[in-house]
Amino acid sequence: MWPAIWIAWTCAFAVFEMIALANRRDDDTLSENVRRLFRTRTSKAGRAAFAVTWFGFSGWFALHILTETM
């Protein structure tokens, strides 16, 4: 059951992102919303917060997958 849910979620995300990319409106893609959330264009603190969050998550996820823990 869970693999089907993850696959459906991923496919839905891909469809929504493709639509957002195709219509070329502002602030509707994931990247644009993350930039706005962290204020990466206007705030050095926002850029730092994003970098710490991104690298922290990436490091945790890599360890989680490779060591099958956490």
C-alpha cells in the first residue's frame, strides 16, 4: 500500500510542477516557493538558513538510506 501512495504522490507532484513550469506564471513552482519561504534573494540569513536546512536534510537522508537507521 505505501509504495503505491509514494508513487502516486510523486506522480502528482511531477504533474503539478510540469503545469507550473509550462504556464510561466510567477511563484507557482517549488523552487520559487522555497526561495520566497527562505527569502534567498534578499536575505543572507535566509540563504544561510536554506543552506543549513538543505545540507542537514541531505546528510541525514543519505545516512538514513545507507545505514537503514534513524
